[in-house]
Amino acid sequence: MRLILSLFASLTLLPMLSTPASAQIELSFYGGSQSSPHSRVSGQYPGTGANYNGLIGWEGKSFAPPPYYGARATWWRRPDLGFSVELTHAKVYAPAAERNAIGFTDLEFTDGHNIITFNITKRWNERFGSFTPYVGAGVGVALPHVDVISSNGHTSFGYQLTGPAARLIAGIKYDLSDRWALFSEYQFTYSSNTAKLPSGGTLNTNIITNAINVGVSFSF
């Protein structure tokens, strides 16, 4: 997790190095409720090379440790147009019956299913008084913590760069002052994941998340 936080901190500094006096930096932090629909998991079974394939009804468990959260640094190049880097720490757990059916005693991305994207955001400042609606989209990578144990004892436990990711955002912000604001938003993420398992095993799956976020932002 330190690697992910260090990467995010480094990326947030990039726009600040060349920010004109008229631009604005906004730091946003959020939590919320995240869920993931069913997706198919397939690959080669560790140690045997046999193929496996199953439909998993992922569980999000947003408030169980470690909780779901995210952070975003936005460089507002114009009052209505911004560019940002964002980290979302999502989670997905495979239910016991479904993971056992394809030969796994543990199958989860829970520290977490980390999505890192570069976004572009459009906002309509104070369109409704102190309320500012906004939309955004981004592309990036998935960097999940792969927690997988096969029934024959092979264990995978660590961060892997598993593939491309994308994000859509729609939200509204309420200004508390010139610097502080509260916001609520809907977020959709998609990632295509190919993870390496021990002894020649592989795991392929596409993960979608739907989240309702609430958070606070600070501008300077």
C-alpha cells in the first residue's frame, strides 16, 4: 500500500510544478458504498495447468477493514475544465460457494482492487447557487492486491499490475467557503485484469464497480 500512496503523492505534484497563477489545485478525499456485479473468472489452475471458468457474484463489503476510499488531485486549468489523477481503493470478494466451485479457498482483491486514472473533468460553477455539478472520465491502470489460495495449496499474495482501467464520474459539490467544499458523486470503474498465480497459474477477469461517494475537498 505504501507503493500506491507514494505513486499517488508523486503524481499529484506534477501539475503544481507548472501551474499558472490563474489555475487552481483541488484535493478531494472520499468514502462511500461500492458494489460489483457478476463477472466471469477464468485461467489456468496453479500447479496443474488445467483450465477453470466460473461466474462470480462479487461482494464489495465497503465498510469492512480495509474500507473503501479514494483520493483525487485536480488541476483546474480553466474555471470549468480540470485535469486530475485519482486513486480508488475498491474491494471485491468471491463468495465461498462460488470460489470453491472453481477450486479456490480464497479469491479476493481486498487491499484493494486499486484503480489509478488520469481524468478530465467539466464543471458548471455555482449553477444552482452554492451547488456545482460536474462530470468526468479517465483512463489508467488496475493495481490490485491479489489474494488467492488454490485448493492444492498455492498462494498468491501481493500487488500486481493487471491491466487497463477506465472511470466515469457524475457529481455535485457544495461550497462551504472559498477553499472548503463537500461533494457527493456516482462513480463507475471498469478494469480488465490478468493476474499471475504460482506455478504457472493465471487468473483473468473483468471487474466493474458502482459506487456512491461522499467527501470533502480543499482548494488552493
